[in-house]
Amino acid sequence: MRVEIFYFKGCPNHQPTVDLVQDVVAELGVDADIVATEVTGPADAGRRRFLGSPSVRVDGVDVEPDARQRRDFGLSCRTYGGRGMPDRAMITQALLEAQAGDAPTEQRTGERAGMLATAGAVGSAIASSACCWVPLALIGFGVSAGGISGWMAKYRLLFIGAAAVMLATGFYFVYFRPAVCAAGSECAAPRSGLRRFNRVMIWVATGLVIVTVTFPNTIGYLLGDSATAETAIPAAEVITVTLAVEGMTCDACAVVLRTALAKVPGVLDARVSYPDRQAVISIDSAVLSGNEPLVEAVRSAGYSVAANADDRPE
């Protein structure tokens, strides 16, 4: 904890205030650095947001709650309810608030806002790609996810926009927001460690946002073309079926559908294209005599076969 007494040279209440602060600190047994800072002129008074001599701040917060909204900075004497220095109760309350972490500083509010904006950006980005990772996650549990994927895809741009806005807000609070504490006070003891942490986290969050937002467009490259391996079957018994598929929203859907089709007995090779909205399946006609199992596999994965699908064997 840092307690700072601001004063100008010649102020008769400067030293009595320092003595009072030291006495209260000792009485409460708090760990505090007590620093007396001289304000040297009008310009310095404005820069330090000086409300008059003496001014006492605990971790950058004025001990007088009613003064925290004031803006009448200047080189002058200060009174507290008609007295020339703050009373013991006022200083005690400010120290106890700071010790409990309840001091209402703008700096801490900004830090919290920056962290919340960063977390919100990551959350929005994850939600924006949910149309792809949710199906991948649910398919492992045998749950049909096509409907969920389509519903989430409708709000993808909204989530991406929210992530961008929150990232911008986070950068503002971390890098560009003036480092001021409570209104009427200055950040006498900025928490540089937390500031560095916030800056690291905003860049980490930016990376996560980029990865998650582009996930639907890159999942196909990441997973590769894992088509089923063809078995040595006489050419006369191998036929190709093309199905036009509806309901896919990204490359992850193609991966889900390809996995589902590969499990159908008689399927030798399954290739699903999200851009083309179709599945090309090579089957062993001796094992699989009709397309119904393939259509059912598509439906079980959460998608549908278009009415005009070219589902006749080639």
C-alpha cells in the first residue's frame, strides 16, 4: 500500500498531516509506504491533479470521498469540513478500504474493464466458430449436430463483430486509456505488473480470436483429406454415388459427414466437399446394394440430401 501526502512548501498543515498518517498506519498495523510529495507550481498542480495542500491519497485515491469528483486543481490550501487537514476517521477509513481492496479507483476499473473485454472477445470468437467445433465435439458422443451447426452459423457474423469490438475495447483500456485513478486523484502507485500482464493477455487473446474466427475456414486443412482407404475390389463391383448435401456450414461439417459415411458397411472411399455441397462415395456393390444407408448416414450426421441429388450409381 502507498500513502502519499501532496503539499506545497510553507503549508502549515503539511507536517501535522504526515504525523497523523504515520500514527494511523502504526495504529492499524498496515504495511504502507508513506511518501510526502511537494507540488512545485501551477503546472505541477494540474499534472498531479492537486486539490490543495495537504492532499492525502491511498493507492492513488483521495481520502475524502466527496472530493473524488472535483476538478478544481490548483496551488492552494485545502480544507476538510472547515479544518486544514483530514481527520483520523477519514484516513482510517481510506486505509481500511485500500487494505480490503475496495478502493474505487478508475485505474482498477479500467484494468477490470480491459480484462473483461479481453475475455469477452475470446468468448465471442469461440462462439463465432461454434458452428464448426460443436459438431466435431458432439459427433464423438454420437449426437446429431447439423441443426445446431446451422443455427449457430446464422449468428457467426454477429459474434465476429462482437469479438472485434471487445478486442478494440481491450486495447483501448490496456494501451490508450489515460492512466488515472479515481476522479480527483492520480495514479501515484500504478500496478505495473498487472499492466504488463494485461498487455500480454490482450495479445494472447488476439491470437486466440484469429485462430477461432478462421477455424471454420482452416479446419479442412488441419485435418487433411482422411478419405477411407480403398480395398482391392474388382472394378466391376465398385460404383460411385454422388449425393448433394444440404445443411453444411463449414469444412468441419464435411469432416463430420465424411466420418459418418465411412462407417457405413460397403463404403470404400468417401470424399465430402463443403464448397461443392456434395459427397462422392465409392462403394462395394456386392456389400451395399442401395443408397438408402448412405442417405440415412447423412441424416444421422445432422444434414440432408437435396431433393435433386444425383444419387444414382455411376
